Amino acid sequence: MINKTLNKALFTGVSLLALATLAGCGEAENKDSKEQDALVEINKNPFPSTYKPLPSETTLITNVTLLDGVGGQMENASILLENGKITAVGTDISAPDGAKTIDGEGKWVTPGIVDAHSHLGVYATPDAHAHADGNEMTKPVTAAVWAEHSIWPQDPGFRRALAGGVTSMQILPGSANLVGGRSVTVKNLPNRTIQDMKFPDAPYGLKMACGENPKRVYGKKGGPMTRMGNVAGYRQAWIDAQAYKEQWEKYYDDYDAGKNPKAPKRDLANDTLAGVLDGDILVHMHCYRADEMVVMIDVMKEFNYQIASFQHGVEAYKIADKLAENNICSAMWADWWGFKMEAYDGIRENIPMVEQAGACAIVHSDSDQGIQRLNQEAAKALSDGQRAGIDISKAQAWTWLSANPAKSLGIFEQTGSLEVGKNADVVLWSADPFSTYAQAELVYIDGGLAFDRNNPGSWAVSDFELGQAGEGDQK
């Protein structure tokens, strides 16, 4: 009787164990066979460019003095534009069948000007409070905002800049904040929407600002109110961005491992900052003083990102060697200084001294007026350097207006020089473009004639301007 009971108990235990094992196998099988949730991916380009070049015709410009934008000068030169590209540069080029030939005797040809610092569209003309959309002064770090969502394509400033030979530009938020938001690079071909103007595949930028501006704006708003407070604010923002980036990286790793993880919560500000840490977004930093630029280089190294340019760089001449060592451009004015304490120690030789040190020098505007005469700004800097004994050629000085800004914006593979295969962004000048009297006669963007000074009837006019001036005023 005891044996029979024992056997029954053993059989019952084994049966229960088997059932439990089978149930466990079933649960594992169900778990393994469960489909993963759809992968959550962040769209890094939710507002893609819809830019379309102007219609173009094969064009040969002959008998010009040509500055190639990368330091070369050629006399009695010709340049051939076909299908939106530069297809030949030299002194002995034959016109293809059907090509339009322009005799440029006594004239000069350069790459189109690239302005690395513009606020056209976000601070539009007429200068009214209603058009002031460049500074989101609600908190020190506003990395979530994008300049393109403030740009008014009807700004007449775009047309004025085109008449000055500007073919591309970076449009930035203002400098009130530690982190002001994303910038956007555009083709200066005015259109109905900013997407129609966006430079295809150009990387986004991130506007940041040092010094007095954030102090002034936030000193009475709870901070930062000091330069050390500014730096603490940058560092905390990068720490938060690092953590955000790591969360998403872990999510993707776990998903690839079949763990079916829950996606982190999206954060627009950290999307942008993480894009910088990933190397997809370029930092352009408003910074005047040499000591602050060096501090920002230290922060850059701490968080392993790259500053593409210091904007304004009034004291860049003091640390030009450090800029060269760290592959950072300095975008500068020729002679604007002294309007606040951090701009007090400016010198007229700033740009040529940065050039002499082997660093990347850029002439920029930061002005709806200055952008119309950037060739003259470069001329002033060139003459100031020569007067100080710094031997820089006109061909090298033109790099300040084309190749160097294009490099800082990540678009040099497409524009900024007159090299075969590049976009045909070309300006024909009436005279030496370093002359006060030179005018941009013809401006081509991707080979399409965007501006013809001798044909006022073809000039682009903002809808906003229609009816504001008579026909005679337009001429």
C-alpha cells in the first residue's frame, strides 16, 4: 500500500513537472514568435529641399581675368557653363555648337559669393517688429528652433544681395541665446517658399553665442548672468545631449538584438544637439574675444564635437595659430569694431593676419546692407593687410568670399570655386571686383542667369514690393 501511494505521488509530481515544462516551452515559444514593434526612427530631414535650378543654356564667357576662388588667377581666360555645371576653364576653349558666347574683354569672372552669416528673411526688410523673427528669447538654450521656420522668402534683401554677386548664404538665428537654434544654407534664388531655396544636401548649422549677448538678455531672467554661467549652460546642454544620444543608441542596439525595446521620448532640442555630437550638424559660434574662443575650443574637445566657425571673431588675430590647429574658420568684418566692450580690441589687419597664419579666413556680412557689397569689404581687408606688409594676392583674398565660407558650411564640393564639375555659380564683374566701381553684371546660379544688370525688366521683384515703387524707381 505504501509503495502504491509512493508511486502515485511520484507519477503525479512528474506529470506536473512535465506540464510545467511544456507550459514554459509554450510561453517561450510565444515570446520568441512575437513580432517586434515597428522600429522608431527619427527623420533627420523632415523639410527637404525642393530647389529647382533656373533653365540654363550653354554659355562660354571669354577674354576675362578669372579668379578661381582657390587662390589662382588667369588672364585672357574663358569659362564654359553647360547643364548647370562648369565644364571647362582655360585660355583656349572652343564654343560648342549652339552655345551663347559672351566677350568679357576688360572684365573679371569669379565664383559667386558665399555669405557665411546672414539674417535675411528672419530679420526682413522693412525693419519692423513684425519681421523680427531671429531670436527666440524665451530660455538660454533653444536648440529646438530652426531658422527656416522664420524665413520670409519675400524679403527684398535677397534680390539686393543677388545684385551684389551673392549666390549662396547661411541664414542664422540671432545671438541672444547660448544656443540659438538651427541655421540653414540657401541658394540665393528668391522663390515662393524657403524649401524652394534650400541648398540641396547642405548640412544644417547650429548657432551658438558667447559673451555679452546672453549675459545681457538673461542676466535679469534667472541667468546666466556671467561668462562662467554661460559656459556652465553650454556644458549642461551637452551633458543632456550625450545622455539622450546614448538612450537612442541603446534603443537601436536592443532592437537589433531582438529585445523589442520601447523607444525613448523625442526631444527637439536634443535631436539637434545630438546631431552635432554625431557630426551631422556644424557649429557656428558668435564669439568676439580670443579668450572665450579658446574656452569654447576646450568645451568642444570635452564633448568631442567640431566648431566649424567663430562668427565675428574680432580678436581672431590673437589666436590665429590655434584656429589653424583646430581646423576652425573665423568669419569677420573688415573694419567694424568698438560698438561694445567685447568688440573693443578689433584691428583692421584682423582678416589678413588670420590668413597669414594659415587659418581659414572669411569675410561675412551680418547685415542686409553689407551683403550687397561684400567684394568691397574684402578689398578693404586686403588693402589693410598690404599696408601692414602682409603680402596677399587678390586671388588669395577672393577665397575669403567663396572657397572658405563654402568649406565652413560643408558645401565646397558643390560650390565656392571655378573648377570643372562644380555648380556653375559664377559672377561676371564690370571691372576688377576689388574696385569700388566694380558691379556684378551677370550672376549665374547653377548655370541659370539669375541677374542681368543690363536688363532691368528681368530683375526679380518681391511681391511685397509690387505697387510700392514706380517703373522708373525700379530702374
